Amino acid sequence: MSELDPVPTLGQAPAEPVSEPAAVPAPRKSRTGVFFLGAFSGCLIVFVGMALLGVMIAMMGNNDTTTRGDVFGDKVAIIPIDGEILGSRDTIDALHRYAKNDSVKAIIIRINSPGGAIAPSQEIYEEIRNVRARNGKPIIASLDSVAASGGYYIASACDRIVANPGSITGSIGVILQWMETKDLLAWAKLKPETITSGAMKAAGSPYQDLTDDQRAYFQAIVMQLHSQFVRAVAAGRKGKLSEADVSKIADGRVFTGEQALGMKLVDQLGNLEDAVRVAGKLGGISGRPGTIYPKKRTRGIFDALTSDDSDTETAISRILTRRPRFLFQW
């Protein structure tokens, strides 16, 4: 017993301790709102995650890379043409893909090429004009260090051409070259034999001299292809250059971008950023346009084994068996 407890008197029963009333439990809160909030948040996170995954898969499937701007916003597509023009498939595939992409409002053909084979240059030229006619999207040519011969042929199909002051362009013309190896083979005591079905079948053979008739035959083809080049540039630059204007400067000369501007071969001077701004304006994009590029294609072992392009030829085979090639090339 503590000192504070009352001491019962003699004959008196101890006092009963006073018990406190039992506490009434608080009413239980409903967790229904918390449950629905958590479920909604979870569904929202899943939806956003799936949407982002879908965008990533779509971009991977399209082999495109957004380098600047909103993935979902309006963009300018940039299609590069680098090096010698040997084929048209990749460029035309990219043109078709961006023509169908509603977020792409304009296309830039970024050219850094001395030209190359005639047919691929013509195919890309025609497809640029077809895409412009079908889809109405502006297509701008941006000239890098070199956009000569076949490179300029392609550029002339675009709505506008933007060149750096020091870009090398022009070279409107056709070239036909091959290596005659007759004397080399004679020195090596090799004697090739040739059987043909006609006098012109072996024209341009590296194993024999070119006759006067064969030279005239090739010259006629070169001039016919040259005429195609002149007509194509005049058609692409309609309203700016006539066929007669193009013919005056179509002797194979190259020009700087600054010289080309004075000759109306290009529309303005500027770099790639200037071309993007022009494309965005023509495409109706407000503000700084986003850009999108095709991903670079990497060559694998299978490509190296199955490729039939000139890169797989040995130096010896190029010298000994190279046939003449008509080229839009500087």
C-alpha cells in the first residue's frame, strides 16, 4: 500500500477502486476511395508505359531517329545522300515513309555526293517530283561540301535549293571512262580472245583499241544522256532557268555555291540549319522545327558476302575487267 492510499479505519471495509468507463471505439474509416485512387493510378502508369513502349517500337520499326524536338510534334525529315550514288532504294524508301508520316511536314534531301550512276540519280529525281505531286509536302535540297553532277541532278527536283557559299555544285554533264589494258596484257604475255555477235558488242572492251565507229557510237549515247540531264534540270528549275539557260553552263564545269546563286542554280545560301528553318516555314511549322533522320544502316557479314557492288571488287579485277560506265559524276 502506498503512502497516498487512504488507510481504512478499524471495522470499515476497504473502499472499492473506482473503475473508469470503457472507451468507445472510433468508427472505422472507409477505404473505398483509397482503393479506387490506387487502381486508377496503377492503370494510368501502365497506360503511359505502354504508350511510350509503343512509340519506341514504332520508331525502331521505322528505322528513324528523332534528333531534336518533341517525338509527338511536327517535324522536318532529313534524308542524307552521301558518297557515290550507286543505288536508289534506301532514299526512295525513306521518301515514301516520310510522305506517309503525318507528323512530318517537310523533307530535306541533304546531299554530299559527287554524283554517280545515271539510273539511280534519275530514279531519285523522279520520286522526289512524284512525292511533291502526290503529298504536297515541300522538299528542300541542302548542299553539303559537294553536290555535283548526279548530286545536283537530284537537287534540281526539289522545291528549293540551299547551298553553302563554298559548296561545290554543277558539273552538268556525262562522263564515260574505262582502262585499256591491251598493252599491259601484252607485256604479261597474256592474249585475250573475244567472240561477238556484232561489231559493237565488244565496244569499250579493255582488251582492244576503240575504233572510230565505236567512238562515234559512244559519243552519241553520251550526248543523248547529256540532253536528258539538261531537260531534267530545266524541268526542275522551271520558272528560274530555261533549257537554253541550262545548256549554256552544261559543259561539265563546277561552281561554288555563291557562283551558283548568281546563275540561279540554287535559291539561297545557308547551312543545314537554314534549310531546316526554310523547310519548317514552308511546311507550316511554328517555332523551331524538330528533326528526324533515318538510322544508318550497318553492313553485316551477310551483306559483305552477298553484295555485288564495286566495293567488293579487287583492285586487279577493276583494272583488268572494268567495262565502260556512263556516269553523272564529277
